[in-house]
Amino acid sequence: MNADHTTSSTRPGLLPTLNRAVNAFGVHSLFHAMDAFGKMSLRDDEAEDVSDVRVVRDLAYGEHAAQRLDVWMPTEAAPAEGRPCAMFVHGGGFTTMSRRTHWAFARVLARRGWVVFSIDYRLAPEHAFPTPVQDAALAMEWVVANAARYGADTSRFALYGESAGANLCVSLAIACSYKREESWARRLYDVGVVPKAVLPMCGLLQVSDPERYARMASVPKLHAKVLADACAAYLPEAPTMATELADPLLVLERGEQPERPLPSFFAAVGTKDVLRDDTQRLEHALRRLKVDVRSRYYRGEGHSFMAFMWKEQAQRFWRDALTFLDAHVAPAEVVQTAQRRDRMGA
């Protein structure tokens, strides 16, 4: 396991508990501030420049009003061979947030020379499992079919998602690599595109047995209750074989070999995140499957810390993630362009 790892055998005191609660509230408030800013920046034309990137907004990948995505891309013309591309899936406990609250997650890759498809999906509890993951799979089908229109090359494709979005991304990776019975998963498998890389950030990777958080002495009761509510909204009934992709972590922990090789993984979480255990288990499951996995545990950070992009540890995370993507997905010319931009301080 890669370090930046700390453990404690004692129950957190009041001050650390309050700090984590404030941090969680801060992330929630930050995302909604980002959402408000994004809405203020909207214009009537289809595409707009946002500083050094270009955004095409509100493209429909399905018939429902929530089945929409934005495309983020560099302002420069794409090279003849196309750009590497990624699909981003936002978090929010399956019940809240949107691609607009998480716009900065898309912009950071677009500035690096990527084309990013940032999606919305129908939310629980009105739309419980499997609707959100079905929507994400449908969005990926749309991306594969339409990426070339935006100068993107799906032979260099990555998935990344935060919190609940990490759950959906890992489920999509499983559907791309394993032949499964679910009709939506089999349809995605038949598309024939397996991501080169998957980046699950602070993932909620098992929604069944949410009581396990209440059993952890390190998890404050308030956080355990919030997690239990999110899990119950996404998976309101007892888990069955038909619902197992709500728990992609458990699927991987079975250790069954896929029909196609699983992608490389970069799994990241803060050491004070209540979901840290899910990332550790994911790392162990992937290593047992002989999957190329890199894990990073960022000391002292709570849930969704990478959203605070002015913080040192968040900047460190994005450097680590981009280095991983450069090595596993992006072509040399994109890496060189990004490195030149970094040297210029852009």
C-alpha cells in the first residue's frame, strides 16, 4: 500500500469530530456555490469559452430531462489523431448534486488537453438502483458514438467519479470487462470499449450493509446516519443477485476473472474520510485480481477534499491523478503540451 497512511486506535475527540463535520458541510456548500456560479455563467449560445477551455452544454444522451451532459475541451483545434477523452460522474450520495456543482472536476482535465464528458443522471430516492447506473451506462454509449464529433479518441478513454460517482464508474468498468446478465450491462459490454483507466475518488463502493459505518468507532454517528440514508435511497430493498452492481466492491472481492482485462485504477481518498475503508478494500481486491492499481491516502484529508483546489493536498492529488493519466492514457504530445503549460505557470 502506498503511504500517506495513518491509523488511530482511539475514538476521535470532540474537536476532530467537529472538524470533519465542518469539512463535510464546507464541501456541500462549496459545491452549491460552484453550481450557482456555473448557472450565472450560462449563455444562450450552445458553446462558450470558460477561461482557457470551451464548453458545449446540455447535450441530451437520453429522453429524460436529467439525461444531459456537458463537453469540456481545450480551445485549440484537436490534433488529427484526436484527443484523449474521459467521462466524469459527479457524487452527492446518489440523491443530490449535478455536473454543474462539479464543473471544476471537468475543467482540470480539459486544461490538460483532454475532452471531458461530464454527465448528469437521474437521482434517488425517486430513481433508485439501477436507474443511476443505467443512465451512466447510456451516457457512456453516447460518448463512444459521438466522441469523434468533439475531437476525442475513445481508444484513449478514462472514467472518473467522486463519491457516489466513483461507485457508478467502478460498476461501468465491471460491465465493460465482464459478461453479465443485466441487459444494460450486456449492451455496454457489446459496445466493445474498455476504459484505459478508472479513477474512483473517495468512493462509496458498497451500499448494502450501511450499518458497518455505525460499527466503526472512527465514524461519527452523524456521518454514519448520512451514509445510511444515502445507501437506503439508492438501494431501498434487501440486496439480491439482481442488485449486486449496486455494490461493485463486492463483485470485485469475489475474485472472478473477467472476460476482458480490467482497466488500470487510480484510487484516492483522505485518511480522515469515513469512506477510506472502501478504497482500501478496492485496492486489495484489484491486487488479488492482478490489476494495475495505484492508491493514494492523503494525510489528514476528509471527504471530497480534492474539490478544494487551492489546498496543498488537493493540488497534490490532481498532480498525482494527471501523472497517472498521462502514463496510462494520454499520448506523448498531450503530455508535452501540458508540461509546457506547467512550466509557463498556466
